[in-house]
Amino acid sequence: MGDTDNTLDAVGPRLKELRQRRGITLHELAAETAISVSTLSRLEAGLRRPTLEQLLPLARVHGVTLDELVDAPPTGDPRVNLRPIPTRDGRTILPLTRRAGGIQAYKFILPAGRDDARPDLRTHEGFDWAFVLNGRLRLVLGEHDLILEPGEAAEFDTRTPHWFGATSSGPVEFLSLVGKQGERAHVRAAPK
């Protein structure tokens, strides 16, 4: 199996991750791209090789470059291309890392919320570390309902039901490092 085969085989899981990150269904993605639900399902499962005609609209709707979508080898430019990923609820996600696997870094920008908002708690495999840059972040983590201020961080197992939102005081920006189960961000405040 050559490099091209390996690259194309990795596209399916990347497509599924991008769609799930945006919080949309296969039916919604099909409406955005004019690609059938069955084709999208087979692409995500790795049962079908993507064509350029399929990759172009998928890259466009997910807000990534074609290079990012197929994980093309780096060209020597170290800059991360910050392509925002808008969500249906007004949130914006900026991927800060380019590589697949390992700990992933994101910047989230959430619009002002309502203090009486009913959180939709979610769980998934992994570990999350969040650091507030600006605004006030409401973090519901299990039975805890917390407000994090700029400069504060939280670290938790994502199998614990959780939800992030902004307060009515305005939008919030925060960084998030998400790793697979057992992969944690280790922060050292001062050298040993």
C-alpha cells in the first residue's frame, strides 16, 4: 500500500470528525453538498474512495482547505491556517492544530448566552482542558455549574456529562485541548 492509498484511507475518519464537530447529520451535510447520504456514509466509513468532485464541496462546507482534508504533507510553511468552523448555534470553532490524532487544540468563540439556558449535557471519550481568554464561561460538569473567568482553567474526563456556554454578560473565548482517553494536558507553572 503506497502513501497515496494511506492518505485516501484516512480521509473517511477525518470527514466524520469534521461533520460531528459541526454537530450536523449526514442528511444536513447532503443538503449542503449535493452528495447523497449513502455516498457520504460510505465515504466516512472508508468503504468508498473520495473523488475530487466530492472533496471540493466537503472542504468548502467544513471550512478547511483541501490539503487539510486529505492531510497532505506539509510544504514547509509552519503557519496554521485558521479556518473558522461555524456551528448552527452561532459558535465558532478554530482548529489550532493540523495533525490527526494526539491532543488537538481549538479556540472556541461563543456568543452571549442566557443565564437561564438549559444545558444539553454531552459525553464522549477523551479528556478536555479549557482555558478562558475573554468573557465568562459557564461550564456544567456533572452536578457542578461553574463560572470560569479569564485566566481560569478546567480539566476533566469527557465521559462526565458536560456543557460549555457563555453567560448573559457577553461572548466568551476559550482554548480547549482535547485528547483521547487517558491523554491529559500537563501544565508546568515553573521549571523544576
